[in-house]
Amino acid sequence: MKLKRIIQGVLLVLGLSAVGLMFYYAVWLILDEDFREMWQYGWPWTSWMVLMDYIATCLVTTLVTLYYWRSREKTERERDKFRLQALENQLSPHFVFNNFSILADLIEVDPKQASDYLMNLSKVYRYTLSHLDHDKVTLQEELAFLDRYLALLQQRFGEGIQVRIAPEVSAKQGKLPPAVLQMLIENAIKHNEHTQARPLIINVTTEEQRISVSNRKQPITTAESTNVGQHNIAERYRLLTSQKVVINNSPEDYCVTIPLLS
């Protein structure tokens, strides 16, 4: 892909240079009377002179083109940076709202459990404050954060939510957007029934340089999907890499596969 872009760039410069040189000669022919008189007696330049003019035009065109593309890439990077920050900033209030709602319920039901939940929540939220301004975090950092988040789920739902992380996942090396695994698990919980009698089992597996989060569907009929979380994850990956987020939505299962970034 990079070689193809280089070839396209070279052809573009050569074509623009040829057009620019012809335009230069045409303007000179129109504005310079002496040149028009010389033209009447035949082509006024030797092949060597035309070649030197073309080489000079190529150099100027190359410099102008490089400046244009670098300015454009810088503008696009800045735009994508602001968009990425906006997407990441959506996570913080969303995360706080959900968990403080749970905490409010626990205070009324079990103050001791609410105290433990608050301690775990403070650790989890400390991670969100310190890492959500990062484009990427290591998989090991994300898994450590996920462990603390799963402790919150255990306190809230007991065995009603079971997240099974395959042992080979922790052995992988790579990076991913912060809190992306937590969002995928939260999305599964939001849209599926989960009780002690009928627990929701969420599997986190890996194949090559990809991580998959999947679950059997136990849909909650009253849950409305806005696809905000799904769109957020896909958009964050789009701004970071050309690799795609793959979503498999079958009648029985739901699976989201995300790439590990280098």
C-alpha cells in the first residue's frame, strides 16, 4: 500500500510538472513579444534546455506537493485527535452515571457492601482518570483494570454475571483503546438477562492478534439499543488504525472482535 502511494505520488508530480511547464511556455508566448518573434523561426530551445526546465519544474512541484500533503496530514491528525478525545470523554460520565446508580441502590440495601463497592469503584475510576487521555494502553493494563471492574460486577450481581477470560489472553502482547473491554462487557450486560438461575456467561478469547468478547443471547425485551457504545468503539479504532472491528450478530450469539495494536 505504501509503495502504491509512492508510485501514485511520483506520477502525479510528473504529470503536474508537464502541465506546469506547458502553462509556463504558453504564458511566456502570450506576454513576451521577443519570444513570439523567436517562435516564428521555430522552436527556440534545444532538447537539453527543455529537459532542464522540466527537471526544475519537477523539483518545484515536488516541494509544493510535499508541503500541501504534509499540511493536509497535519490538519487531519489534529482533527482526528480532537475527535478521539471527544469519544474518550464520553466514557467518563457514562461510566460514573452507571456505577453511582448502582452504589445508590446498594446504600439502601446493604451499607457494608456499598462501602466495599465504593472502595473498588474508586480504584476503577482512578484508572479512567489517568488513562482515558491516552490513545492506547497495553493489554496487561487493560486486563488489570478489567479485574477491578469484574470485582464490582461480582459484588453487584454475584454469580448472575460470569466473565471467563481465556488464559492465553494475558500472554498476548499489544495495545488497545482504554476501557474498550469493559465497554464490551457492559454492553453485553445491558442487553441480556442475568440472574442467579440463568447467569450471563461472557467469554473473552483470543486468536492471533485479535481479542473477542462473546456471549449467548439472553435478550431483555425492554432494552432499547442506541448503538452508542458500539459506534464509539468502532470509531476509536477507525481513528487509530486501518484494522476493523468485526461484529458477528447471529440469532444465538453476539461477538465483537477487536484487533490488538502494535
